[in-house]
Amino acid sequence: MMQKFRKRPMTVEGFRLDLNQSVPDCVKFDVKTGKYYVQGDGIHQPPNMVVKEGDWVVRGESGQWYGCPEAEFLRVYEPIPQ
């Protein structure tokens, strides 16, 4: 029988990629492809994950950076009141 699971609550840091503003160091630009990417560790996520303007760039619990399309980000995460 298939069992159901719920994702554990976790807190992550992230930002929405806006190319009209300064891009943080975790986002790199590949001049050969003309695309932006976050450099993954090759274990938890691909070595170079392409991100587009409007995507969210999130730092996971292990400190790794990864890209997340906005629709997925808004479905999974909610802001923490300050």
C-alpha cells in the first residue's frame, strides 16, 4: 500500500531573481550559453541549475543554492512575518 508523507517544515532563505538589480554572488552568468545559473554541488541538485528572471533562488538547509520557478516557490513556501 502506498503511504502518504508530508514535507517537514523548514525555514529557507531566498530571493527573486531580478536582472535589473545587483545579482548576488551565488548566481553566475555563462557567456557561452547566455544563461544565468546557480552552482549546485552535484549531489543534492544538478551541478549548474539554470535560473531565469522571476525564478526564486533558495538556500536549502544544507547551505546549497538552487533555483525554483515562481509558481512552485509560491506553492511550497510562505513568508515568515518579521
